[in-house]
Amino acid sequence: MIVDKLLTRRGWRVVAHSSLVAAGVGLLYLLSGMVIENIQCETLSWWILGLPITASLWLVVLGSMLAKAELTNWR
């Protein structure tokens, strides 16, 4: 059963890495809305929002790499 697989140590690590990916995607979604709104109003430049967008993309990449490594028993 899938619940039994999630209750293991490995299952919790996969869930944690997947939630890291979800947080990065959610942050990217919120930041993209801010970017569109601020570009239309011409109040904020790309450089100011570039760092948070880069950080959220980094969260997505890191979380997906960790989850893949955990699922494939990479050592």
C-alpha cells in the first residue's frame, strides 16, 4: 500500500524533496504574477525580481534532483 511506503525513512525524504519542488513552483507562480503586474505599471525592473526568480528555479531543480536521486538509490 502507498501509505506504508510513505511511512518509511526513504518515503519521508521523497515527500520532503517533493515539497521543496512544490514550494519553488509556487514561489515562481507568485513572482511571475508580480512581474507581469509591475511591468505593465512600469514600476519595477527585471533586475530586482531576477534574484528571487532565480532562487525559486534553483529550489525546483534542487528538489527534483534530490527526489530523483532518492528514488533511484543513487549513491
